[in-house]
Amino acid sequence: MTAEPPVTASTAPDIAIPATAGRGTLAAFAAAIFVSAFLLFSIQPMFTKMVLPQLGGSPAVWSVAMVFFQALLLAGYGYAHLSTRYLPLRTAMIVHLALLIVTAFVLPIAVSGRLGEPPAEGQAFWLIGVFLLSVGLPFFAVSGNGPLLQAWFARSGHPWAKDPYFLYGASNLGSFGALLLYPIAFEPLMRVRTQSLSWSGGFLLLIALIALAAYVIRKAPDAGEVRREVVTSHPAAKTILGWIALSFIPSGLLVAVTAHISTDIASAPFIWVMPLALFLLTFVLIFRDKPPFPMGIVDRLMSFCAAGLVVYSYYGFNNSALAPLVHVLFFFLAALVCHFRLYAMRPAAEHLTAFYLWMSFGGVLGGLFCGLIAPFIFDRVLEYPILVVAAVAASQALWKTRLRVALIQIALVLALSFAVLMFVRAYGTEEMAPRLNLIFLFAAFGTMVLFRYPAVVLAMLPLLLVSLEGLRNFTDKPIYERSFFGVHKIELGEERHFRLLAHGTTLHGAQRILNDDGTPTTGRPIPLTYYHPDGAMAASLNATVGAEAGRNIGVVGLGTGAHACNGAEKDRWTYFEIDALVVRIARDPRYFSFLRDCAPDARIVLGDARLTLAKEANARFDHLVIDAFSSDAIPMHLMTEEAFALYLAKLKDGGILTVHISNRHLELESVVAALARRAGVPALIRYDNPEVKLSHGDRNASVVVALAHRKETLEPLAAKGWVPPVDRGGEAWTDDFSNILGALWRHYAK
């Protein structure tokens, strides 16, 4: 199977264009395109960070942001295409400069408050509205510059004007530079307000550069004059569909991979920009006459990595330190493969803006599929494995496979799938998982050696593993529920003795439903996991005075509501929870009965805790718990100096603030220590490592910090071995400053 021969700049006939370009033409255009791309991709993490706190730091905020920016990029490319095609060059220049000047009057960028606070439902559409009102015009004004300036350059008479696609590489260098600098320079060194003002200054520079570029080609011919000399045909429908498909796959993977790793580390610019920067780097590497490495090898590596990725994820290795790197590696290889085929199908310069328009359209569809459509049509994250298979299907190796060979290989894999399914169904146990993992890895290596065209077999391996997942689901019958804030999985564990609630790779609650002898449990449920009665969370509550008269207890993060069963009969509970789905799960006694049996009158406040807690004008808590992690990702706006000032303001004089900071990727002890230092309050920490731990949880290890207004309040905890947290002297996180990279480094440098 071969693709249609592309019409490229090298095969197109010469276009007679007067030599109007001076020596500075290329420099003027390269500078304008570079600065434009730099601004375009620095605004994305900057503004998303501004709006992130209003939605609880959810990783879905970046997914929706990507959809919005891709859609507006498509609008910008459409504007560039129409401007180039239908307006005289000088008129197009005047219109574009006028658009930029008008945009300058709405700067600096800030979050619009015209839509009010986030709703309980439909957060994605509310967020799109906020983006549109806040950054819609500035982003649109910058988004079309890439193809527009390239189209202008194509009429400049410069010796390189016949093939201006190399400027797309320059554009992506600017984008790559912005994304690289944001987490390591802009975010840690500049407050958000300063970032916004600096962006405004860069925008004024851009206006000057585009005006200069327009001036140096002011005598270039109009589009109509150029088209009369052109004899190249319009791209075929098959070619356009190829552009869309090859743009759809890496764009969708960009959203899916970023959401995946954000869920388990942090929803923050440092995490967002890594996949996006690699995405842009693939354009820099590929949009050139000769790639810097053999693409045949990349093809095979990507196919093999796809199979290894699914094996890696299926058998639970996502908790390891290498997990984000494995996902990012596959994404990078897949983007290289798709963009290589995309560049090979590029048209002549006459159709440049149309090419970018359709390419952007495919990108929007990919982002839309993963960011907005998939969460509504799938109850779990199925879009990611679908795109993994699609990426392998886009490889050159697959399309070069002979039909007969492909059918034989598919038949072999289907037969292997059936055999494994039957074997596992008859004899499978949990102890077999490591051995099955090795079998699949050897199978992947074997196909690389035995078959000349292994892509089909490797593409089928993910399907094989999905079928194994289906077998496991047939046995355990887990329940999946999905909301804007993620996928929640309710399943049975430990020989069906426990009911578990998991989000991402993190267990958020468990309740014993059967005794060891198999009889149903009765009576008041006992909290499990890190809320078990002998753990640090329970100890901090027990150290809070006033149990006899009843304490006022606040908890940020509902989970299953297990902590309520650590309280006393007269305690009054208020939960602050951002996800309405979690509330429904915790209140449903078919799943968990902690609230029903221990705190039936508990008050649940829906919304982001920073916003809802601030509205509790008269509330003062004896005990306030901060435990709002989604999977292992931390909502950073709940770990800032401003947030802790709010918590302490809502805490009674003799009350205890308890912060759960367990994390597999980030060292947060020194972060909280710095916040306690800035607030001028004492703090103690306990590393809870119970000797008896079930894999699904009577007891789980945890790291908990307790703070109070006075040192005496924490003396009962100090007497039980709690110690002051290590303060490394770092700067406290604020709403304008955080250092996720440092926390990640400290964790793995231990």
C-alpha cells in the first residue's frame, strides 16, 4: 500500500516573481515569525496557570485549554488562508497590522470575571468561555502569523521563496524556546503579573517586526498575479484526508499523554510543556529536506514501543519513576512518524496556507476528541489506547506490508489472543502476571526478528492486552465513573473482601465488606488505607480537644468519607469537594457506607476549596484536613502561602490543621515547612509506615503534617514521636510562584 505521490515545492513549476527582496528580507521575516511563535506558546502555560486554581488544579484544565488553543489556531490559519487568497497583498498587510494594533489596547492579559465562578456541572464549557473572553483576541491575532508571513515571504523574490516551509521550522524553534524557558525561567523568576506585562511588551515588538516585514516586500506581486503563472493542480481529496489524519493522531496523543502524566505528578506548566515542546521539536526535526536520522528505524522503534507501553501500563508499572518517560518516549516517536509522512505530502508553495489550514483542522479534531468528546462517550480512558493503535497504523512499515503478509500476521495474533484468553480464564492467577509480562515482551522481540514487516503484529499487541483487560473486568466487574476531574474506578479486591475507590494510580478509599470467613461485615465501618485508626490522620484528629462536646471538623477532599468514622458522636463534619461525582459515590451506600453510618448529617460544600472555604464567613474549625490530591497530582493552589493563610484564619486558636502530603513523585515536606515558617506557626510531621499492609489496604503508608497557632496544641503529637519537618530554607510557594521541578528533583535525589 503506497500513498499518492506528493506535489512538493521541488516538483512545482517555477513562479515568475520579481526580485523585490533586499538583503534583510529573510532576517525580517525570520525574526517576526520567531517572536510570534514565542509569544503564541508562552501565552498558553501562562494563562492556563492563571485560571487553574478556579477548577481545583484539575489536569483536565490543560486538556480543555489545548482544545481551545487548537481551535483558535485553526481560526487564525483560516484567517491567514482567506487573507492570502482573496485580499490584495497591501490590503492584507494593512488589515493585519490594524488587527494587531486593536489587540494591543486589550492588554495586559488577565482572567475575566464576567462569567462568575465555575459551575457544579459543565466546567469545560465555562472554561472555554473564560479563555475566549480573556485571551481570545490576543491569541487569535498571533495565531495566524506563521502561515501568513510564510505566504508573504513566498512572494518576496528571495532565492528561497519557492519553498518557504523551512520557516515553519524557525517558527517551531520560537515555540520550543518559549516552552523550554517558561518552567525553568519565567515561572520561577517572574510573578504572573510580571509575565503578563512582559508578554505585552513582546507583543509591541512583534507589531514593529511585522510592520518591517511588510515594508521590505511592499512591492511584491498580489496573489492574483502569482496564480496566473501557476499550473499546479489543487490537492486531491485523498491527500487532504491524509493531512487531517496525520495531524489528528499526534495532536490527540499530545492531549492524552499530557493528561496521563499530569494526573500522577502535578497539573503544572512544567508537566504541560514537556510533551508540547517535544511535539514542536518534531516539526523542527522533520520539516526539512532530510531528517537527521533514518525514519525506517524510528518506525520500528515506535511500533515496538507501542507494544511495550501497553504491557508496561497493563501490569501496573505506572507507579514507577520511569512511567512518565515511557509515555513521553512513545509520544515523541509517534509524532515523528506522523509528521514525517505529513511533510512528505506537502504541496507546492501556492497551496501553503491550505496545507496549514487542513493540518490545523486535523489537530483541532484530535484535541477535541481527547479533551471534550472522549470524557463524555467513554467511562474510562479509552482514547489513549485507541490513539496508540492509530499511531502504529500510520507507520511506513505498515503501509509497505503486503496484504497477504498482513493478513497472515493478523491471523496469528488473533489466534495467540484467543489461546492466551482461554488459558488465563482457566488457569490464571494474580501470581502469573510477571510471567505473562515476560511472555509478551519476548513475543514483541520475536516479531521484530521473525517478520520483515512486524508493524501489524505489534499493532495488534495492544488489542491483545485490551482483551486481557476485558477478561479481568468480566471477573471483577469494576464500575467506572468519569467526570471533568478524572476517572473513578470502583472495584473489589483482596478476594472480594474489600470495595475500593481509585483515581488514576492512587487508591482513594477502601471499605471491608466481607470478614475473613466470608460473612458480611456489620456495625460501624472501620476506616482503612491511610485513615486507619492507628494512622497519622486519625492521630491528628484524636489530638484535637473537645470530642466530648463535639468538634467542628472541616475536610478538603471527600474521597469515600472514611475519616468521619474516626470522629466522635457529637462531631460536626463539613466536607469541601470539587467533584460532584465523588459526592454521589460517597453518599451511595451500595458502594461505601462511611457517611451513612458515621456522619449522616455531614454538610458537603461543592466547589473549589479555596473559593468555598473563603465564603464560610463565620466558620471556625477545631480540626481542618487538607487531603485533595487527585491521583498523585497536587492542586498547587492549595499548597501556597495565600492558601495556608486562609486555612489558619479558619482554624480556632486551639485547633489543628492537618495536611496529607503522601506522594510518589514529589518531596513536599520542605514545601510545607517553608509555608509554616512564612506563617510563623509550629509544624510536626509523621511518616506512617505500618508493619501490616494489605495490597488493597487495611493500612497504607502516609506522610502527614500537623500545624497549629500555638506550639502547646501539638504537644500530644510530639509526645507520640511526631517531629518538626525538615526546612531546606527554600522560598515558600505562592499563587504566583511554585517550583514543581525542584520538588521532583528532591524526591528522586534522596
